[in-house]
Amino acid sequence: MKGRSLLPLVHDPQARMQWDNKALIQISNRMVGRAIRTKEWTYCVADPDLDGDKVPFSTRYQEYVVYNNYTDPAQLVNLAAREPFKQAAAQLREELTGMIVASGKLKPTITSAKLYP
């Protein structure tokens, strides 16, 4: 298992303030996907052509959902492919890609979401 010790968070209030508070999430039950959750955003990508019951990961994903956790804590409004949020999505895409590589997987290609009608 890869990761960092949580002990500094227990003993040092300054460490709690500096903690990046990001989580990499693996989705692999019927869907092959990955997500990153930060304080402000939830960003999820998926490979629509693969079955998570049969394949655990992909090297090719498409943006699936983008939620602003501050303005939409219930995650009701998908912001993927909406023009005002494309810059945030690009930053999250880079962060997610880095976290996937850091977890030991190959660097994936992630394409931007298409705006749904």
C-alpha cells in the first residue's frame, strides 16, 4: 500500500492546515473509473467501453462528472464540459493523472467531456 502517515495530523495543528486533503478514488463495479476529490471539487473520469466487473483499470478515460463541493455539496449539477469550468477541469485532469501514475499505473489519456444535450 502506498501513502503517507497520518500521525502528523494527530500531533501537529500546523500539519493539519498544510495537508493537501485530496483523495484518489477507484471506481470498478460495472464502471471502470477514477476520481479525485478535493475540498472544492469532485472530478470523475470513466472508460465507457469497459466493464468494471471484468477489467480493473484503463489507460483511456473520458471526463464523466465535475462537481463543485462548495456550491453543490449534494452533487446534483454536473459541470463537466461547461465553459466556465473547463480551466478547473483541466487542472483536476492533471492532478488525477499524476495521482494515477503515483499509484503505480500507466499514465492514462483523459479526454474532455462532451456537452450532453
